[in-house]
Amino acid sequence: MRIIDETTLQSYKNHIYTQEKSQNTIDKYIRDIRTFTAWLQTQEHKDITKDCVIRYKKYLEAHYRPSSTNSMLTALNGFFEYTGWHDCRVMTLKTQPNHIYAQEKEMTRTEYEKLIKTAKEQDNLRLAMIIETIGGTGIRVSELASITVDAVKTGKISISCKGKHREIYLIPKLKRKLLDYCKKKNIKSGVVFITRNGNPVDRSNIWTEMKKVAEKAGVALEKAFPHNLRHFFARTYYNMHKNISYLADILGHSSINTTRIYTATTEENHVKMLECLELVV
């Protein structure tokens, strides 16, 4: 009988670490496998077979979005590949890319500026600077730890993520503001954005603070999450320059198809573009 025990899971975790996956990716893969094992405990037959995984796939289809379902199945297939359980692998769902997103998720420039202003009013200068830094560069939240005092002084941030290396350049205004922030917080070396204990801030720190500030600023909570700032940067850049290849380089994407997700139009704008065709007479 096939089972997934902690020893095998730890061994797989070490394996994907040697493949130089990011820590966030490793954590997600393990979390997705644990989700499968938790579901398995609710089943009458707990042996891991192809039929079992197909039933799990149907369960995911009923409870998750297609993109989430495929992501979770990919994690599981990778584990089966590692364990040699090739017969348990299943196909992911076939989906058509959707480059239209709900209007209520789009952060406007006014809302972006409101978040910064309110964070300062709440005496949370660190959050205000984080919002401006992500919004002004498009970096990932996990890449904030690459922003050091020395890097800010040079105006160039070197980032290594997912086996790729790229340079992020700070515009003079952002560089000055970051140096001023370091001076006010007496940060003379190391990572710029740190907690009271001196550790680099993480996603959960920023998420919680953004929600509180958004509520005070009157910005919808659905828009107030760190990764949405990266989307805001990408849409703003693309709307102005229309250069998706260069944007892909800035964001650190290997595929332009990934970048297209960040430049999606809203439902409202999509309808307006269709109306401009004037084909309904």
C-alpha cells in the first residue's frame, strides 16, 4: 500500500531544494502534497492509485479555480515522478488563458497614492516606502530582502530568483527617498526593510499592515495585498510604453505569456473596446 509519510516528504523537499527552486515554491509544493494527504484521509480507500488521484482531481475541479487545480496537480505529479509512482500521474486541465480580470481587483493610481499617504499618517513609514518601492520597481515581495543599503547607494538592485539573475534600477527620486528612510531609521548596512528584531520583513507582515491601512484609507480590502502592487506597476508601465518584452525582463519572467497576465485589461475596458468596433447596428 502506497502512503506518504514525513520521511518521504522531507526527502522530496530536500530534492526540490537541490533543483534550486525558490523557498516559496518549495513551501507551496509541500503544502499542496499535504492537502492531498489530508483529502486522502477522508476517503474510504486510502491506497494511492491512479483511480484515487483522478477522484482527487475531480474534487479539486469542484472546489478550486482551474489555475489553482492545475498548480496543485503539478505539485503532486512532481512528487509522483520523484517516488517512481509514474502510474499515478494525471493530466492537468486544459484551459484558455483569460486576459480579462474583474474591475474590482484593479488598483487605481488614486488608491495607490491613498495607501501611501495613509501609511505615513499612521506613522508607518516602513510600509509607505515598501508600497512605493514595489510600485516603483515591480519587484516581488520575496525580493525585498535584496534591497540593501549598499545596493540603494549604487542605485542598482541585483536579484537572483528561480535560477535567473537580473538587475533592477532605482530612479533617482526613489533612491533619494530610500536613503532618507535609512537615515531616519538609522539603518547603516544590510537589508533596508526589517522588523523590530532585525529580520527581513516577510509577506505576512506586509499583508497584515496593508489591510489595516486600506481600511483607514477607504480602499477595498480585495485590492490591498502586496502582489497587487506588482500588477499595478506592470499595467502602468505597459499602458505607457506598450513594450511587453522589456516589461517581461523587468519583472523577471521567462515567458511573455506570464507577463500577459499582468497586463490584462479590465472587464469594463474590454467592453468599451468592443463597443468601439460599432459592429452591432
